[in-house]
Amino acid sequence: MSETKLKRVDLIFGEYSNVKYKVLTDTIKRSNDEILDDLLESGLRGRGGAGFPTAMKWRLTSQSPSAEKYVICNADEGEPGTFKDREILTRVPRKVLSGMAICGKVIGAQRGYIYLRGEYKFLLPDLMKEIETYNEHAKSIGLDFPIEVRLGSGAYICGEESALFESMEGNRGEPRNKPPYPTTSGYMGKPTVINNVETFVNVMMIMRLGPVQFKLLGTTDSRGSKVFSVSGDTPIPGIYELELGMPLDRFVDEFGDGDTKAVQVGGASGFCVPRKKFKDTVIGFEGVPTGGSMMLFNSSRSMYNVLHNYLEFFEEESCGQCTPCRVGCQQLRKGIEAVKKGDKKSLYLDQLLKLSESMKLTAKCGLGQSVANSFSSIVYNFKEEMIY
Amino acid sequence: MKNTNKDMKKQINLTIDGIEVGVDEGTTILEAARKLNIHIPTLCYHEDLCVAGNCRVCVVEQEKVKSLPAACAMPVSEGMVIHTNSMKVRLARKHIVELLLSEHHADCTKCYKNGICELQGLASQMLTGDHLFLDLVPDHKYTIDMFNTAIIKDDSRCIRCQRCVRTCEELQAVSALGVAYRGNHMKISTFFEHPLFEVVCTNCGQCVNRCPTGALIERNYIDQVWDAIYDTNKHVVVQTAPAVRIALGEALGMPPGKIVTGRMVAALKRLGFDSVLDTDFTADLTIIEEGNELLSRLKKALLDKDPKVSLPMATSCSPGWIKFIEHTFPEFLGNLSTCKSPQQMFGALVKTYYCQKRKLDAKNVVSVSIMPCTAKKFEANRPEMRSSGYKDVDYVLTTRELGIMIKQAGLDFESLPEEHFDSIMGASTGAAVIFGTTGGVMEAAIRTVYEVVTGREIPFEGLNITPVRGTEGEVREASLKLEKVKPEWSFLEGVELKCVVANGLAHAKKVMQDVKDGKANYHFIEIMACPGGCLGGGGQPIPTNKDIRTKRKQAIYEEDMGMSIRKSHENPEVQLIYKEFLGQPLGHKSHELLHTHYTPRKRY
């Protein structure tokens, strides 16, 4: 094992201040521009996986002319292998609510919603209690920004922001055409900031520590730390907050079981990194980004089975509206089965790789576009396992 | 004001395939390309419907953007550089069409839409002969919903473009069709996946008009009609609706808006029908019956002060509308005119009056109708539509089906001579012709009612009552003041007759909701279920769009203007039938043969 351990960080789950909502109370006394400047300075990028600069998202929304705006916390944590938002909402809900409230103040929103994954219903009692406390506190400090919870019903696609809005509006959870983007037309067609749970916590911590201290962590492209959900063939599965920008080989040194053959970074919609590339792979927006999921596979695992499992997942969880995703996923799954069985020649994999590239180019939303990530990275790197 | 706003729209400059173009802000790439006569293929896109952007066939390449945006859904932006035919685009499009084909039951030669299927057209354009992907159809256990008398739904041919869903919701506010399940199981279905005949479907057929494949088609009765024609023991009578004669040409390769009445009659005679008659005759009869019904309701309301009389009175010619109100506003069934539709009046009279005059036994008479409509198929099969003692109308064919029969018979339609309808029940007026467009029944009724009540012709130039001529996509209100009325109608003196005309069930719903909420105070309501009226009916030639429907509408008014008689009560055969057979409007015989009742239905 490596001697220099990865740097553990304690921003997200760190102690609350003794005074309830102190950071929030202090922050709302500052001007919107000051807050946005700090956010920009911090270099914070969205923690859901896509990594859009948070300050830009907020600024665009604050500039959208509308009397009605919303802040939504995306807690529809559905990516296979991700379970960090559950932990955050359980242990530090106050930080999440504070981040949302700061956003509400900055963009001029009247209301905030937490869109909670249906399977996390068990979090509700405690979360509601905290929200009640928050709502009372907000009132007491003159902040007109109540927060509510909306519960999802179990569709993976509803984690996609525009499908999430549709779901909240009572419609079938299907992604919308973009543009318009949420910054101008989101929930109820109004300008909306939608951020991941962890992003809001980061905002709150930046307000507390200041951007300079936040920037001490991470790299130029990936500032700060990240909560990782580590699972698979590891002796120490669990949730870890680590500095962004780490090389994958050091991560594997620390979390692997000594026989790690591949790491799936970013869940089913992320990338599979084989052993030979561990050394050159950086976890962060400059390398392989992740919403937090890190799945380790050792040599006892069949990568064909892993991929087959992902494809079955996508096949079911696609909303089904657009052709590349609905039919493409079925073709990819059926296609690797045919190759494995010998019904199709191994060359057919090239055909499927081209198809996955077309899906990436033409699918209506991020779900369909990202199927190619795991597909191509697994098929390229583990071709023999697909065929034999 | 509107114009100035439009003029002030910001201009956006972009380049498509190397050609620079300036368009209004908010224009899509697809619309901009069409301006340059660059054809980007589409599938889920339809001019009448909101943009879905879900088939992805229309993807294009945008410089400096990684993914390929869908041209139908992507608005233009300043300086955009678009390529509609790059290598990337061609491969992606081919993949998409191949994917659609892989989930589509592509036994084209067995398909009713063979030759006019949009997916088939795309496939031939892209030369998708190599079958890149695996056949997915066997993975799904498809069933065909063929329990309905009007529309057949075959999911194995469905490509999930959702045109039907958008049609049913946006144009018709019926929402009988919706999306069920997700991912590989996603399908277009009904409430609890019941068959179409058990749900709120009105059989209007607008979905059929817009389905790009053979997933939604009319139930055709072509072979049954041929059998009847070839059966020497049968006397086969055919009636043709007003909106057929201005659209049939399209099904036979002619441009929209051609009046083909004479050629249609000639074709029907050559197909072997024993008598070619005109639904216009019973359209005129409808005006006499319905006009008198309206007057009698007004009398009861205004003179007798009868609180039980149902006003406003609504027209009952459109069977899609009838089923809609039965489901959606069953408490207003009393407001419907009790008059049967012209088709069913005709059917009842064929097997009574016509047989009597021609000395035929009704059991040997087969009554066929050619309609712009799929709902008419359902209507003809209603149990109450047997007042002649037989099934009043045996088979209903759409304009499209007639087009197929003409092709099957090898007739060169365009070169046929113009022939006249047979008599009896073949005489028509301009008032009857305009039944085929929105506002037509209202206009025909006013031409007659005004004259009955005042003794004078309606004071509009050329009898063209333009204020009630409906427009697609709007609810048109009009009022008519009755002055210097005849003494027997003195209770109508000074009364302002309030009318409303609506087409498309979404607008019908709005009108009825206003009536229900007490916001509207109408006397007479004309509703046609389809956009633009019967000329945009669910049985009309495919494709359909606003431009085509406008041309059909112009043709209808042209046909009206060309008729020597323009008022229903002046139809000589109508006058004759009252003298010889019916006695008087709303008389005993009329009630027996020409009037009907309705059935309250549930929404679910």
C-alpha cells in the first residue's frame, strides 16, 4: 500500500456552527454581487456530475427577467453506485437548506423545493423537522423563502433536470427540448436554479470559509473536495470526502483489494477505466468527472456482465421518447448478447460502437447521450471479454 | 399593433450549407432551411402540432457544438453555422432510421399504408437496405386493437413519434391516447390499456390523418363493398358527402383544392354502383328539420316560457362531436338537435322512401356512403341507426378508401368525363355543399330560418354570410337581429339570435365549458369535430395541414357559389319528399326516420 494517503477532507460533514443557521444569517446581509463574486472566485462547479460552473448558472438565472423564480435541490440520486446525497441529507440537512436559501436570495426566488428520490422516503420525517426549523428561522430573519419537499416516484430519468420539472408539474417525466434552459424556463416555465445536494453544501461552506480557503483544495479545473460513494470490490466500501484532482492509481492503492482490474467512475453513465490507465487518469473535470460513484472491479468480475447489467438498466430507465435512446439501448444490449452467443461476428461490435457514438450525438438528453460512455469504454478496453 | 410587433422582431443571421439567411428570432433551424428550399427530413414533426423533437431524424450539424441538434426544436442564433448533409449527419440519420425500422414491423407489402408511409419514404431515401441492426419486433408481444368499427391500432407498426398523442390532446382535447410505460416498454396506449372502443376515443380519426406509419388506420370496408357491387341480387346505392368532392382528387394525385364532383360521380358509376346519390340532399333536409326544431325550441322558450326547453341547441351532424359530448358533457345531451346526421337520414330514407319509389325490396338494397370521416363508421354501427328496419347505412368508406377503389378499378380519374348524380335523392344546393366546412351548417340554417321567419332573403351579398364562416383554430361568435318578422313569428321580433361556431374538439370543449359555467348565452351552436370542419375530417386524404385545408375550404365556397340553388328549402327534391312521403317537418314520419336519441357515456 502507498505511504502517502489521500487527503481526507471534512468540509461537507464537518461540525455545524453552534448557532443555528449562522452562515445563512450572515450571508444574506451581503450583497448579491458579493456572493456571486465569491462563488465565481471559488471556481465551484456542479457536483451532480456535469460540472457546470455554479456562479454562472446563478448569475444567468438572476438576470432572467421574471417575477417568479425557483430554487430546486436535485436529490433524485439515482445513478447506480451513488449514495452520498442520502448521507448528506441525513447528517447535514441544515447546510443544504442554507445553500438553497442563499441561492434563493441571490436569484430572487420565492420558493425552494427539494426533489427527493422516492426510495428515500424514509428520510422524510427528520428532513421535515429540519425544514420546519429552517422555515421558522427564515421568517425570523426576514427571508421570504420557504422550502418544501417533493417526492419522486422512482424513475431514474427524473434526475435529468427538465424531466424533473415535468415530474414536479405533474406530468410524465420526460426531458424537454433545450433550449430553453432552466435559467430562463425551468419549473413552471420560470427561471430556475437546479443544483445537486452537494453543490448547495459547497456554497454554504464557501460562504463560511471564503473562496480563498476553499481554493486551497483541488486543482485549477476542479476546485474543492468531493464526496465519493465507494463500492464494489473494496475492503472498505462507504462514503469518503476526498480532494478533487487525485490520480486514480492512488485511489485504487487505498481503496482497492490488490486485484483491481477496472474502476467505473461516475456510475453506469460514467467511464470505465482499466488497470493500465489508472496511472494517467485524474478524477476531476480535467480528467474523468464523477457525480461521486466509484465502483471497483477485481479480476473475478466479467466486464461483459457489468456492461450487460448497465445496458439493461438504461433500456428500462430510458423515458422512451427519443429514438436513439429508446431503440439504441435495446440494440446495444441485444447486440452484445448476439456477439457473445456467436450469432453475430465480433466485427459487429464496431457497428455497435458507431451506434453508441450516434446516440451520444443525437439523443435528446444526457441519459441517452451518456450511454456511450460506459459502452465504449468497456467495449474498447475489454473486447476479449465481450467476445469470448 | 400586431403587425408592428411582428416587424420589430429581431433578425438573426445564420449560415445553412454555406448559404447565408436572415430570419426572425425564434425561428427554428428547420423553418430557416425550408426558406432556402433545403429539405431536412422529419418524422415526428407536424405543422399542426407542437414540436416534440423526439424522433431525432432531423438532426443537423452545428459548428462548434459537439452534439447534433434536432432542427425542428432548435431555435436559430446569431452566427450559427449549420450543415444539413455532412458525413456525421448522414450516418446519424441513417442510424436513426435503421433503429426505427428495427422496432417497426416492416412487412410493407401487407400494410394498408404501403406506398404512402412516411417511414417507408425515409427508408427508401436513405437506402437502408443493409439492415444494420437486429430485429426487435419479436421481443415485444404486440396485439392489434381491431375491436373498433372505425379505427385499427397496430402497435407493432408504431414508431412512438407521439403525433397521435399530441393530436388527441392538443387539437381534440380528448386524450384517449397517451404514453404508457417507459424505456423499451414505452408505448402509445389508452386508459388502462383498454381497447379503443371502450375509452373516450371519439373515432374522429385525426390521429389516423397524422400517423406516419400504418399503426393507426381506418377499418376499411373495401372488399365488402366490392362483394356487394358484384352481387347481382343486390342494388347498391352510394351517397357522397359534401367534403369528399373537394378532396378526392388529392388521393388520386391531383393538387389540393380541386373540385372533382362530376368525375367522382362518373367514377362511382364505373365502379358499378347502381345509383349514385348525394348526401347533400339530406343535408338540405337536415336544415329543414333542424331549422324547424330550433324555431320550435325558441317558441317554447320565448312564447310559452317553458322552463324545460333546452337552449342553446347544438348541431348533431358530426359523429365525433356526438361521441365527445356523450362522454364529456352528458348533462347537455338534451341540447343536441335530435336530427340524425345527413348520412343517417339518407340511410333511413334509402331503405324506405327510395325503395318505395324505385319499387325495390329493402332487404336487397345495400347502402354505402363515402365520407370524409372515420367517426361515420362508428355512427352507422350505432344500434339506434336501424329505423328503416334494416341497418340504414351498411358500409361507410372514407375518401381515402374510395381513392383506393378507383385505383383498383384502373380508372384514370383525371380524364374521366363529368357526370351528374342520379335522381331521386341526388339533388343538391349550395347550402348543403357548405356543410363540409366549419360554419357551413350555421350559414345554411340561417339562409333558411331567416327567410322562413321574415319572408325575405337574408340581407348578405350573394347570400354569403361571412360573419359565421368559421376559421380554423378559433371560436367564432355572431349574432343576427330578427326584424319585421311575419305575424306567425311575432315572438321573434327584435330578438337577437346568438350563434357560435367551433371546429376541432378542443374548441368545442371550450364552448361547452362556457355554456356550463353560464358564461355564454347562445341560441344555436355549431360544432364540427375536426379542424376546419369535415374538409379536415379523419377520413380525408393524407397529408393534411393548414395550407391544404384552406385550399379545400376555398373549393367548397366556390362549389357553393356555382350552384344554381343556394338555399336548402328550395331543393326541389326536398320539397317533393315532404309532399310525397314525410308530410311536414318534425312530423310523425320525420320523427320515426330522421330523428334520434343519444347515450350518456362515462369519461373512464
